[in-house]
Amino acid sequence: MNLFHKLINHFVGNIAMWIFYGGKKTIEEVAKNDNSFLGFITVIILAFILFYSFK
């Protein structure tokens, strides 16, 4: 996985965790952890939803 994909996955994972906490934690506190795997799962789920919604 190249650096750009890892950056996107980390960014999406941070947003997903921030939404999970309901904004009670700041984005800086959420970004301290590596959320790239969660971002990867989120991107896959969104891709499947978009793929099957346009079919």
C-alpha cells in the first residue's frame, strides 16, 4: 500500500472514530491512534454501498 492510500485510510479512519465518539473527543485526541485499518474497512463498505446503489 503506497503512502497516499495509507494517508486516505488514516484520514477516513480518524473521521469515523470521531463520529463514533460523537465529537466528545477532539480530532487531535482521535488522531493520536493509528486508525488506518478502520479507514480501510470504511472505504470498502462505502465502495460496496455505492457500487450496488448504482447498479
